[in-house]
Amino acid sequence: MIIQPLGIVSMLDEECIVPKATDMTYVDKLLTQHLGKHPNFQKAKPPKGKQADAHFAIVHYAGTVRYNAEQWLDKNKDPLNDSAVAILKTSDKEGVLYQLWEDYQTDVDREESEKRGKTTQAKKKGKSASFLTVSTMYRESLTSLMTMLHTTHPHFIRCIIPNEKKTSGLIDAPLVLNQLTCNGVLEGIRICRKGFPNRMMFADFRFRYAILAADEASEKDAAKASKAMLRKLSKSNQLNVDTFKVGTTKIFFKAGMLARLEELRDEALSAVILKFQCSARHYLAQVEYKRRLDREDAYPIIQENVRAWIKLRSWPWYRLFSRLKPMLKGMKSNAEIEALEKKCKELEENHKREEEARKKYADELRAKIDQYEETKAALERDRMLLDKRNKEIEELNRNLKAESESNYENAKKAAELEKLREKERKEWDEKERRMQMEAENEANQHKTQTEKLKDQIASMQTDYEKLSAQRKAQEQMNAELVDEVASLKNKAERAEEQKKKLVEDLDAIDDKLAAEKRANNEHVKHNKKLEASLKATQTQLTLALKEKHENDVDCKRRESEIGELKLKAQADANLISKLQAMLRRCISRIEELEEDLLEERKLRMKAERQFNELRSEFDVLTEQMAEASGQLTAEAHINKVRAEEVSMLRRDLQKRNLNHEAYISDLCNMQYATVNNLRNLSQQSSALETEALRILDHRRAISKQPLPRVYVEDPDSDLE
């Protein structure tokens, strides 16, 4: 209804072209075309209170808006003049005028933008700048805006006020809802919900929702996998086919579908997590069951070992071994050897770790050195590129200077041509006034001699008609030349005034010729008397024809000169416009190169800072490597000394082991001899005991008196 054919804007442009069109005819056509046919177009209701009169109303999403169409046609036919805007844009860049008109594009700017490929909107053909209306410019601007919005990803921020009291924590719900409605937020949400507001790439969709269709997601191609996943979800009634669309690179979803997919994903993840938890609990239960079985198996073994130890602790030989064990030096030496071996192992491990650390530091140092070399090479490349850019800038400055000089020379030539044109125009005006005076004199002579000069008047009349036609053609050509030169030099008003004066003079001459014609008709009867003086007038006519022929030749020569001047002026104007465009391009190129130069300088400074940081890190690493190498040398020397000590201890230990074995063998021999002696003594004591018992029994029998029994201590008890 707004910009479509037969819409409000299109009908406004059409009405501006129709002759004798008014605002009310435009309103009548709108009512005829849209009233009752479009639901959003209504007839305006009578005004209420201080409301102004309205001719029609349009229903927007925020409410009904009443429109008054007065002076719409005049305002629509009054766009900005491109020449005036171009002049305003040439003002000082620091001034207010330049900032106001900086973003406005004229036809020349649009053509240059199209040549550079910076705009996607094609200029309409067959419609010059003089026929552009405000509504046409509005439609072009709206089309450009919509094209930009469709080719980008815009984001908007809508600012609203929560209440009129400027109080925190207080929300006026009707006020907020009214603002959201008028800002178009609710309408945008409604439009988005009708379409497919949510979109996702094939790879992202497969990566996030592969758990919903694992078999289909295993396809290598992301697009095929995503389509197969969507088919499976549709067949399982988890998604409706109307709620999504598959594009070339993305999948489009209706509002709320991503939330539904997230719910399905959460359910699938919950099921997987439950299964994983069940498996983990089953494994932990099996581990606990095995631990308890091992404990049950360990109880009898521990009991058996305790019983064996209880039996063993009362064994005399075990007691002897437990008493002799602390006295043996060989056991202590074994413990010392074990401690030394353990210490040797720790030293070897420390040596390995230090060796690995040294290798790591060496690798890092080599990496830092390589990085330093790469940074140095990059700096060298940047320096070369910067030199190249500086040379280009110098070349562009030279070209710009040469173009400026050529522009100055062309401007001088244009000024000389303008002076020459003014001189020619003055000569032509002087000659035209002279011819006009001669024509007036001849007309006065004709008035006095009209009765005698019938044929002369007729021929002069035809001559005047031809001359007036030639003058009109010449004036038309002069007007065209003046218009074109005035468009370049902004002198249209003075040329227009001169043109009006010339037209008025020609009208006066035409009026005089008409009066002469009427007078000629009145004096036709007296022409017969003038035949005698016809020969004299014929000679005068011959002279006049010769003069006319000379004037025609002079006019043709002047016309050819004016044509050449016109072509030169056009060529100069084209050259000036091209040079101006080239100058603007050079200025923009210089600005771009200056920006690139600033970026290169920033990158160079950043690279130098990185180079200094890397050099400081390299110095620190060098010092650390020197310290580490000194520590490694000291550790190697200590390890060598310790290895010699260990070898000496091992030799001493071997000697002690040999002595200990000899000592153990002597002890064993002594123990064996002692045991034999004890056995002999035991046998002797038992024999003596029996002998004593026998003697006592004999005495008891003799004395028949009871005697106390004597106990002899067992020699084995001394061993306890």
C-alpha cells in the first residue's frame, strides 16, 4: 500500500506529472483505489478538540494515524538541487555545512560509487535529476536501507523509561507496554514468530544434537547428516515438519523450536547419565565385593601366621637368634648399604631430572631464538613494505601536484574562453543592434514609400521573415550555449535575462512587421504609381541582397565559431569533472595510504616492543642456562665423588662381609662345641643324679627315715 504500484507513494509521483492535478484529486484517487479494499486504509474521522482536519487515515501497528494531504504535490516536486548540494559539499571540512551535507549523495557521487563498485543499487535509467521527486528519493533510500539490512546482521537497542517518577525499582506496566508497542518491538517479535527467526549451521546442528540421532549423525557430510537427523525426528513425532526449513547452508526453525530441541537433548543426556551412573555404581559394588572377599581370605592366613609366631616365640633357638641379631655388625652394614643405594638412586633420579630440565631449557632457548629470527624477518619485511608505501605516497603526491597544475592551466584556458565568448557576444549584440537600426530605417523608408515599393516591401518582408527565422535559430543556439556555459560557471540568471531581452526585441520587430503588412494592404491601390521608381529600388535591393549575403556568410562563420567554442567548453567541462573526480579519488587514496601508514607504524612499534621483550627474555634464559650449567657441573662433580665413596664403601662392605662370615663360622663352631659340652655335662649330671638317688634310697632304707627329695636344675633351663 505504501511503495507498491498504485500505492500511496507511486500515486503521488504519478499525480505530480499529471497536468492540472491538485491535492484533492490525489486524495480522491487514493480513496477510490484503497478505501474498502485495503484493511489498513480508512477514511479520516472528524477532528476532536484541537486536532487538525485530515483527508485519510492509515492503521499502523501502534495505532491509527490521520494524514492531511495539503501541499503534498508542491513539497514532492521540490527536491534538493544537486548543483547546490555539490557547491555546499566543497566548503571547509571543519565547518558545519560540510558536516551537514557530507553523507548526501548527488548523481555524480552515485555514478562514481557505481564505477568503484561500492553500491548495489542501480541507478534508474531514463529519469534525469530534474524529474526526481522527494518520494522517489525516499524510495531509493528505503531500498538501499533494506538491501543493507538483508546483507548484514543488524542488532538494535531499544531504550525505554520504566516510569515517569525517575524512581528505581518501579515499573509502570501500561507505560512500558505502550513504549514497546510504539517502538515496534512487539510488532517485530510478532513478525519474527511468524517466520523462522532461529537459524543454525549444519555442522553446529550435528555437533549439538547428535545425541538425538547418533546413527544418522555419523555421516561425514554435515548437510546430509543434519537432513537425516531431521527426518528421524519428524518420523518419531518429536518435531513437526512445518516448524523447520532446510536451506543451502543453514537450518531455519520456528520460534520455540530450539527450546524444544534443548528439552529433547536434556532428556537424552539424562538417560545416558543414568545409564552411566548405573554402570559406575555396579563397578564400585563389584570392587567392594572383591575387597571383602580378599579380607575373608586374609583372615585364616593371618590367624595361621599368628599361631606360627606363638609357637615360634617359645623355641630356644629363635630366642638365641633374637638375642644375637642386634649384636651382629653385618646387619647394620646391610642397612647402611641399603641406605647408600637408596641415596644413589635418588641422586641418579635428580641427575636425570636436571638433565631433562636442561634439555627443556635448551629447546625453549632454541624456540625463542627461532621466534626472534622470525620476528626480525617480519620486521624487515614490514620495513620494506613501509618503504614501498612511502614511495607510492611520494608518487601519488607528484601526480597530484601535476594534476593540480594541469587543473590550474585548464581553469586559465576556461577563463580565456569565457572572455573570448563575452567579446564575441558583445560584437554579435552590436551587430544585431546595427542591423536592427538599419531595419528600422528601412521600415521608415517603406512607410514613406509604401505606394512606390510594393514589390520591394514584399521582398523585404520575405527577407525579414528569413532573417527572423535565422535570428530565432541563432538565438536558440546562443541560448543553448549560454545554458551550458552557465551550468559550468553558475551564470544562468544573467544569460536568462539577456535571452528575455532579445525575445522581447524580436517580438517588437514582429509587431512592427505586422503593422507594416497592414499598412501595405491599405496602400495596395497606390502601388501602380510606383512602377517608375522600381528600377531604382531594384538597385537598392541588389545592394541589400549583397549585404544580406555578406551577413549570412558572417552568421555562418559566427555559428561555426560558436559551435567550436561550445565543443571546447564541453570538452573543458568534461575534463574538469574528470579531473575533479580523479582529485577526489587521489585524496581518498592518500587518506587510505595514510591510514595504512599509521597501521604499519603501529605494527612496527608493536614488533619492536616484542623484539625488546624477547631480547630481555633471551638474556634471562641465557643467565638461567649459565646457572643451570654451573649447577649441573657441580652436581656431576658431587655425583662423581659420591660414586667413588660408594665404591669404597662397597669394597669395605665386601671386606666386612668376608670377616663377618669368618666370625659367624667361628661362632657356629664355638656354639657347636658349647652344645656338645653342655650335652656331656647334662649326661654327667643325670648320671650323678641317678647315683645320688640311688645312694639316698640306700640310706633311707638303712635309716628308715624319710629324707627330703633333692631336685637338680636342668641345664637347658639356663639357656632361657
